Amino acid sequence: MNRLGRLWRGDAGGREVLALGLPLILSMMSVTLQHFVDRIFLTWWSPEAVAGVTTGGFAIYVLTGLFNGTAEYATPFVSQYVGAKREDRIGPVVYQAAYFAGFAGVIGWILSYFVTPLFDAVGHAQSIRVHEIAYSRLMLRGTFAVVLMVALSTYFAGRGRTRVVLGVTLFATAVNVFFDWILIFGRLGFPALGTVGAAYATILSQAAGALVYLGLILNAPERMAHGFLDFRFQPRIFFRLLKLGVPSGLQPSLEILAFTLFMFVIGNIGVAPLAATSIAFNLNSIVFLPAVGLGYGVSTLVARYLGMHRPALADRAIKSGLVISQVYMLVCSAAYVLVPGFLLAPYAAGADPATFGEVSRIATVLLRFVAFYSIFDMVNIVCAGGLKGAGDTRFPMTATVLISWVVMLLPTWWFCVRGGQGVYVAWVFATLYVVVLGVVMFVRYRKGAWQSLRVIESDLLPPLDPAE
């Protein structure tokens, strides 16, 4: 008990990690609610719609995940500038992230013209493909709004003002749910747009969130001291952000690519396995997205303490995050195993009982896989967050690519496409992938080489503290 008490108290202890991370966890739970409502509404619309939006969402997240992850990496920069007492550099790095959002928007718009041949090549049933194409095309065209909201949030997240991030995220979620209800089903005189309505609702909510962040920044009393009067494009900061941020963004992006290909394989097994897998992954986000919020909090603290030249405290922040994540995981995993019917009830409420029965039966089994692999997913998220906060962004990316292909994708393709095996065999390999990745990230963290890395320019760092 004394050891747990010491881990809870003091700098980088559990209390500080939660104080910074809890609003980010709640923010991610708000995003979870947004996705949850999207999927429930679309399940009520049709099983093909929820299946198509899930696979389409996975596909475009390969790109938008890269963009969001790169822009979000301004957070460790801001945090390390705060630790190094160089707050005047905060504004310029946030501006570079915003300029990157503009670049991402252009790329997303261009790529929106290629979604039809992409999904035609995948070969899903036409009833699913029409939803995949419509949702993906529109979401790609809204890339700028999505990435801009992420870019502007880094000003608050990096300074530890995570309650602001929570407030804006809750506002954006409320906007999203409201427009989901209006645009999917055609309320208040609007046409019923189904899948397209869900995409419009998401884009509008992200644009609204970005505008709120911009207003808060422009009215902040510290904006001059934080360098927000310097609007210049600064190549030195911009390309350093890309150097560290692109691998950071690629890691979740390439993981989503792996799961997108995994979903494509499941889609060829059948509509019911695909819909059940979609729902299981959606419910998995109850664990996954809040853990991502905790990972962001750990990453921010690691960057801040390394900016102060306090690597021992950075290490303590990761240990605290690991303990918190495992306690949270036990509660969620128990729910997956003990009350799957309760978790699936909202999906069943508006669905056709004749088609949902098989989906529910499969999803109940899949949730047991989720309950097990979430133990290792927590370790992966927290350790990877700490590594990224230090600037070790290439290793998580490389490990994710290699392990996802060797452990999950190739065996799944061989046994399920070539060998005709079913959905449960595919999920065995997906579970094995998460387990191996979690172990690899933990080993990388324990080796400790990350403690010598720094995110910001070395000439801006304070003198090294001899005690460290």
C-alpha cells in the first residue's frame, strides 16, 4: 500500500497523470459517444450502412490518422517549450500545425476522387459498397476541418489545460449528435441522407470545434507572450514537426490500414460477420479511445519533464499511466465478458430482428477476444505515448507495420481467404497481433534509451540538472 501511495503522490505520480489525463480521457470518451451514436443511428438505418461506414471509415483513417497524428505532435513541442521555459515558441509551432492542416485538406480533396475505384477493387457487395464510397468521399473532402481542430487543440493540451480540450470536444460531440439526428433521418425539414448525413454531421462538428479553439486563442491574454503575433511560415519548426510528427501519425494510420485490410477480409466472409466485427470494434473503442487520451496525457508529461531535463520523472509518468490503464481495463473487460447483451442492446433496439440475431451471436463471442487483448492494448498505448513524448516516433511506427503484417494480416489472408476459415480464426490472429505489439512496446520502454532524446531544438533546452 505504501508503494502504491508513493506512486500516486508527487510529481509525475498517478494524481498528476490523472489531473492532466482525465479530461483527455473524457474527451476521448466523448469521441467514443460520437462514434457510438453514429453507428447506432446507421444500424437503425440498415446493417449495410453501418458495415459500409465502418470499412469506409477505417479506409480513410489511414490518411486522416496520418494527418491528425502529425498535427497533434505539436503537443509535445508545446509541452517541452513550457518545460524549457521558452513559451515564446508556442505560437509559431501551433501555426505550423495549422498550416499543415491546410496542406492536408488539399491532399484529402484530391484523393476523394479515387475512392470509387478503391472500393470497386475491394469487391464488397454493392449494398455495402455504395455506403463505403459515399461516406469516404465526403469525409476526405472535410479533412481540413478535422485536422485544423486537432492542430489548434495542441495549444491547450501541451500547456496542460486539458479541461479546455474536454469542453470543446463535448461541444463538438453535441453538435455531431444533433446533426446526426437531423441529417441521417431527415428531421426538421431536412432530407434523410443516411450515410452522407453522418459524414456531414462529423465535418460540421469538427469545423465548429476548430472555430471555438480559434476564438479562445485569439482572446487569450497570453497570446503575445506565447508568440501568436508571429504568423510566419517557419521552415525550421515546420520540418522538425514533420520529421517527428509524420512517424507518430503513421503509427496509428498504418495500424488502421492493417485493420482496414482485416475488415476487407471479414467482408468477404459475409455481411453478418462484417457487421458483428464492426460493432465489436465500435464497442472496443470504449476501452481504446479513453486509453488514447491517457496516452496523450503521459506523452505530454514525458515531454515536459524531459524539457526540464528530469528523465526520472518522465519515467515515473509512464509507470503511473500503466497502473491507471490496467485498473480501467479490468472494469471494461469485465463488462465485455459479463454483460454483452446489455452492450449490444442499443444496436438491436432499432435494427431488424430477423437480420440482427446472427450479428448479435457473433458479436457476443468477439467481445471476449476484445476483453483479453485490451490488457496488452493498454500497455501498447501508454508505452508508445511515452516514447513519442520523448521523440522516439520511428520505432512504434516500424513495429506496428511489421507485426501487423507478419502476425495478423498474412495469416488471416492465408487461413480465411485461401483456406476458407471463418471469422473466429481471423480474430485469433488479430488478438495475437495486439498481444505481441504490447509486449514489444513495453520492452522498448524498459530499455530506457528514450530518456536521452528531446523534441525541441537543442539550443533552446535549459542546462542539465546534475541531480538527474
